[in-house]
Amino acid sequence: MAPAAPIPGASAPASAGGAPTVPVDSAVTIEHPADPTRGDFASNIALKLAKPYRRPPLEIARIIAAHVVTTATDPDSPIAAVEVAPPGFLNVRLSDHALAATVQSILRNPASWGRITVARPEHINVEFVSANPTGPLHIGNARGAFTGDLLCRVLAAAGHKVEREYYFNDFGSQVKNIGASVVAIREKCDIPDDGYHGDYVYDLARDLPASVLVDADRTGEDPSWAVGRWASEQVRSGIEASLDHLGCHFDVWRSESTLHNDGWVKQAVDRLRAAGDVYEEDGAVVFRSTKFGDDKDRVILRSTDDAAPTYFAADIGYLVEKFSRGYERIVFIWGEDHHGYVARVKAAAQSLGFDRDAVQMILTAWVRFVRDGKEVSMSKRTGEFITLDELLAEIGVDAARWFFASRAASSGIDFDIELAKKQSNENPVYYVQYAHARIASILRKAEEAGMTPPGADDARLAGLLEAILPGVPEAQLARQIARLPEVVEDAAVSEETHGITTYATELATAFHAFYRDARVIDETEPDRSAGRLALIAATKTTLANAFGLLGVSAPETM
RNA sequence: GCGCCCGUAGCUCAGCGGAUAGAGCACCUGACUUCGGAUCAGGUGGUCGGGGGUUCGAAUCCCUCCGGGCGCGCCA
């Protein structure tokens, strides 16, 4: 739940003289106790120091607590109390003053609430989806879209500079295959065995402009290629429209052919050669990837005259091209069926002289598509699949985003669209959105009653907030609000986003509980009402910003 | 055969070295003459796949077995 935060400088203990130097590693953590009555933060540092100091953890904890308490007598200290709990935890409680200051800062600058700056911001390229434009996106491809879009939002919120990229193949035989399929339908012949059969292929055949065939005829080109290029561009722009509908935008669309035409592939092969990491075998050129930990060496050219590069060769060229743009980190989001590919791409990066750790692969687990409890195979070739568009039409963007955001990338999903439709009304996203709409409603009502929440620069704000925070409902809500930045950090570090949906749900629960116990609009208690209005305004901002991380809408009414 | 991922409540999933293993859905019992009941309070439900080991402490780390998924083209 909480980040495993190393404590800076924790190897310099405060006890008098003769203290051993204690190596502190990531095993020392500060986290939120599962039980909120234990305080706002808990650390296991005393447990970790017990062994090197050869003292009981409880005793060490008491020494540290005594030291912290003396500094906490300062009225401006954010720490209100430090407690020691068996077997040696240190539990720290935040002061109302600190909580009030947090709420105030949210109201002062709502847009930046939850945005943080990590220790080392990077320029990161994230490539995802990258489905070949041979058919519309189906829910299998779509997982990468959800995962990648969410990751990019989180990385950006954490202070990284992020560029989103889609790589598509317009070079290989699949292009010709879809062209041949379209041509076959057009000429009322049977679709070839390796062709495509979905309804969209028939639509393409219907929409194909005659000029494409005429031009091919004039130049003497195989019409399958000419039609294939036309068809794949149609499909690609359809994919872009689907992703747009999802709220997922790409900064760069890169085609494989540009890598070949602009010389990146050749340059990459030359560099591998210069590094002495290629050899020739059976008339092919082979990259010695085993030198860098791969299981076997990989063919990069199918002949020795620099012709016929393999798909892998294009990927190596792509690595060179991407790094030439100055990224410090290059992330690929792949389906787990590509896991065998990780070692060879990292090997290539290393041979090319790049940091292999700057190349990172995130693998998403399989989505099994089930209908009536039985698996249905999805295939663009057979045309049997559920498209992203259908999914979004059936259950809506918000419910779909929440569904995928709630699951770890590594967690396999059984997707039953009938079940998803049935359950979409039960999707927790509505529960959280309801909390947001309810706050909006209260704020509207307050305005009608002539009560506006105190502004961020209202001199009375701090005092009004500190006056209400001793209240249990207020304090619990404020503590939930205050967690957003660390939730963002957690998500950015772990590169998993489901903590955000969990957090948003917990925040909504905290608000609903507050709503039950604390009446906001009360003309007889103007000061308390003003403080509570400020608190729920900050809650609304926090919910809205969490939705922003998820790409989910924040409705004023439902 | 080799490699990677995954087995946690009836279902879908969190937790990934700490304090009593959690949430949503489902099921059961309650709660509105006041700011939105798409709500709230409570309850039923678990050999964390099995077995060893490491540790003060294991769902979490290591070994092993069982079950499931995915890879192991000069395809893309």
C-alpha cells in the first residue's frame, strides 16, 4: 500500500557515542498502518536496527520516539505524537496544523494537487498497442491501450516527460495478405487461406476506390500490395479513431517502412557488425545475442547482401532511431506472449552501446475472452473478436477504463462481455463518481443558501480548518485526502495503476461516512459550515485529480 | 524438454518481509420528516494450490511438487 521508502540519513543514529554504522536498505519502510487508530505513519526501523545494535527493538523504538517527541514540541511541527507499539513499531500521528495546511494548499492550487516530482525525472518514450493495421482493435489489443495510457498518465504526474508512441507494420507480408483478401472479395473469388475474413474486410472491398487498382495496373505492381497499403491505412486511421474515443492519444505514429527507408536498420546492422557481434551462417547474417544473455543467436538478415532484413532487424533499427531522439528510458508494453523477445532486444541495446536497463518491457497478461463460461478464440484472421469500439459502446469508457485500471498488468483476465454488461451498473466507478457528484450538489446548494466556501487566500481559512479537524469525521476525511501524492508516487515507482482505483474508492467511502456524520450546510453554525465546505471542496479536487490519472470523467451530476 | 507468468473468500481481484489476510460483487440483518438511498451500519464466507526451508516474524523470499496460461521461426 505505502511505498517502501528508504529513510535518508538513517544510518546516522542519534544515540551518544560508539554507535555502529548501520547499513540501511529498502527493508526499512514508512507506511500507513492498516488500522488508522495506530496513527498516520508507521515505521519498522527499530525492528531493523535491533540486530546490528544487539538491543531489543522496543528499547530502540523508545529511544527514537523520545528524540522525535522533543523536536515535536515545536508548535509548527507536523508531528503531533509518536507512539511505540510491540514488537517495535513507531507510530507517528500528524498534527491538525499539518492537515489544515495540506487542505489549504489543495484549494490554492488544485491543478497541481497530486502531481509530484520524482528524484530523477526522465524523458521517457512509451510504446504501446502497436497492433498491426490489419483489423480493428479487439479487446485483446485493447489491454495494452488501457495499461499504456494509464502508465503514461501516472509517469507524467510523477514529473517525467513522457512521449507516447505507436509502431505499426506497413512493410511485411500481412499488408499483402489483407490486400489480397480485399481484392479477392472485390473479384468475387475465395479469400486466400492466409487472408482475413472479418466483416470489415468486406467493408474495405466495398469502399476501395477504383483508382488504387488502376494505378497498380499502370505501374505493373501486384495489386495485393497496392490495395494492402490502402487498406492498412484505412484500418490504421480507424484504430486511431477508436483510441481517440477511449481518450488515448499518441504523440508519434511510426511505420516500419520509414525505419528501412531512412536507413536506421542498415545503420543498426552496421553498428552490430562494427562491434564484432555478427557472423554469417547458411547465407544469413546472425546477431550473437547469446553474448548478452539471450538463449540463442538471432538472424537479422536473411541474405548476406544487406537485403531481406528480419522483423527483429527492424526493431534494432528502431532502437537506434529512438535513442537518437534523446530519451533516457524506452518502455515497451507488450502482451506476455512476447516475453521471449525481451532478452534479444536488450541484448541488441547492449551491443549497440546503450544501457540495457534503459530499455524496459512491461508485459501484460493474457485476456481470455469467454462467452457462457467457455473460451472463445479471438483472431483477426477468422474475424471472430470483440472490438474495442463494441466494448466501449456496451459498457462505456469510464467503466471499461476502471475495469482494466483495477487489475495488475500481470494479472490474467477472463473477459465475459455479457457479464461485463450486466455488471457495468455495479462498477465501483459509479460509486466514486457519485461521491464527486454529491459534493458538487452540496456546493451548489450552499451557494443557493448564500454560503460560499472560504477561498484559498481567505485569512480565516487555516483557523476554520483547524477548528473542525478535531472532529472524527473531518479528521478521517482529511487524512484520506492527504494521501494522493504518495499514491501517485507508489503507482509511478511500481508502474502499476490499480492502487489509484483502490485509493479513489477508499476516499469515496471516507466522504460518504463524513456525509453521514457531519452536516455541511448549517446556517446556525456558519464557521463550522465554512470549514466543512472547504474540506469537501478539497475532497472534490482530490477525487477529480484521481479520475484524471485514470482518464475517467468527474461528473457534476449523475 | 527448456524458459517466463499466474494459483488468495462462492465470483472478480488487491496485499508481495511486519501488527487481527482486505475490497467490490453475491448472500443475510438493519438505517431516511434535514445537504442526492447510485448511500450508510453490521453479518455470513479463507488449510493464501500442497510440502519442505530461511527469519524474531512468510500470502510475501528460497527449494520442490501439483494445476493453469504463454513462449521456444531466417513469421510478424
